[in-house]
Amino acid sequence: MSSSTPAAPITGAAPSSLCAREPHVPAERLVAEMVPPPRFDSVRFSTYIPDPNQPSQTEAVQVLETFAAGLGGAHATGAGRRGFFGFGRAAKAPKAPSGPRGVYLDGGYGVGKTHLLASLWHATPAAPELKAFGTFVELTNLVGALGFQQTVKTLSGHRLLCIDEFELDDPGDTVLVSTLLGKLVEAGVALAATSNTLPGKLGEGRFAAADFLREIQGLSAHFRTLRIDGEDYRHRGLPEAPAPYADEQVTRAAHATEGASLDAFPELLAHLAKVHPSRYGALTDGVKAVCLTGVVPVPDQSTALRLVVLADRLYDREVPVLASGVPFDELFSEEMLKGGYRKKYFRAISRLTALARDAKRLVR
């Protein structure tokens, strides 16, 4: 018979559960929330620290500062439309410009693309309601909520549309976004986007891209590409992410942390299938920390893609994630990490690792 001292009872307020939430998000909230997320609310060009060994980072800042300055003045329509990189030159006739109508930031994970995109949004001399910022998924969700024509009408009066994490995952999205951006360019809306994939390579490995080459090339024509080289700043000079904790440690931390949620990982994955990805942000409203027990590798691609969206929303909102089970770099199978969505999965691993590091302070 063991003489060890029994564990002390778990005390503290009962944490909430993400699985108990089924948020409803009205369309007007989707539009109103098209601003840089809390993590990037205070970033500016001046707070971006270029790697001295990567001159492309300094060049990107300089180009984007010029770009933002060129978006001042009256809304660019008709004869008054300005070319993206011919700032201040009024068009001689009300015809569409021949050059790119946008800038596209391409680079690996953690080189600061979203920081720069949000800085561009903040630096553009226009009222917040005349600028929109959202992820590619949020943009397609907006079309789903408002309808295509209403989305065009809503965004056509904007000075700037920033699209983060630009990725094309199926033919329908390819045609939809190509047509939408074409309409917005005609209306004089400036475009800026980030991705881990060059514009002409969007969709590769995901579907028969050759069958939709015209649409993909049409998207590419809207952008001038800026390549940003460098290593993932989230892991530059920082300690390794903490190893997963025991179930009891996670549970105790959830009870001891005000505003924390506590869920079994498999149950949360099942719940995500019942909630539209456009509502994942609302799913985390008011949550100060996410505690997960029994993390296991995700079972299939559909589940994995939903988890990517949740990871993005948690990262945007700076919500620490404390977990037991397998480490986050074992969430996705080797086959997934070699497939067409590999860049999304690596981004999710990078972001969840950063949030796991933030969660160390929750364990006492």
C-alpha cells in the first residue's frame, strides 16, 4: 500500500469550455472587425526591426512607407486614379492602370510580413472605415455572409484592402477572389497581401492549378511582389518551446487562471466541425488562456485545416495555450507536412509554439 501523500484537491473557479460555445456572428460584425487584430494593433514601421543580414527586410519597409504615402488624397477613381508605384501622377484618361494595383509580401514564417501589412494599414492616411484588414479566410467568409455583390459594394469605397495569409485552397476560391479583386481594382481600391507563396504559384499542390491558370495569373497581375528573406523571429534567439505538461498541471492552471477555458483536445476538434471558421474569433471572445488536455495528432486534413484557423485566431488575440499530450510539432502527420497545405501547417506549429511559450507563466 502506497504511503505517498495524496494530491491536493483542485481549487479555483471552474473554467469555461470552448465546446460549450456556439457563437452567432452577424454580418455587420464581420465588416467592423476587418482591422488589424490586437497583436498588431500597436505595430508601426518604426517598431519593425529588420535583420541586418537580410537587406530585403529594410527594402520592404522603404517600399511600403512610400506606398502608404501615395494613398493619400481623394479616393482613386476614374481619371484621378493613381498608379501604385507612380504616386501622384494623375491618369490622362479614365482607364485602368497597366501596372500592378497592389503589393504582395512573400516570405517564410516569422519574417514579419503581418507586422508590415498592419503597419501599412496604420500608416495609410485614411479613416479606419476606409481601410480593411483581414485574412484570406475572413475575406471569403465575408463574401459568404454578405453575398458577392454586397461585398463588392461594401469594399469598393475603401482606400486600401489588406489581405493576410493569402492562399487558394480550391477552384471556387480561385475564381471568387480573382473576380472580387478585379472589381475592387476597377473601383480604385489599393491592394496589399501577404503569403508564403508567390502569386503565380498560388494553388500549387492543392488542386488542378493548370485548369485555373487564367484566374491565378489574373490575381498575380494585380500585385508587385516584394520578397522578404529571413528566419522565423518567433524562434530567433529564444528558448525552445516548453514540453507538454501533465493533465493535472493543465487542469490546475485552468482553475487558477481567471478567464481560462479547459477542454479535452479531441472533443474540441469535434466541436470545431460544428462551428463555421468565420466564427472562431467569436468562439474565443473573453478567453484569457486556452488549456487543452490530451493533445493528439489530428486525424485528417479537414480537421487539420480547421485547427489552423483556430490557431491563427488565438495568435491574433495573443491567447496563451497550455497543453498536455503530444508536442505541437507532432500535430500533423509527415504526409500532411509534405502536402499542398504544408505551409499552413508549419505556420500553425510556429504560432502554437509561440503561444505555448507564453503559457509557461500559468504553471505554478
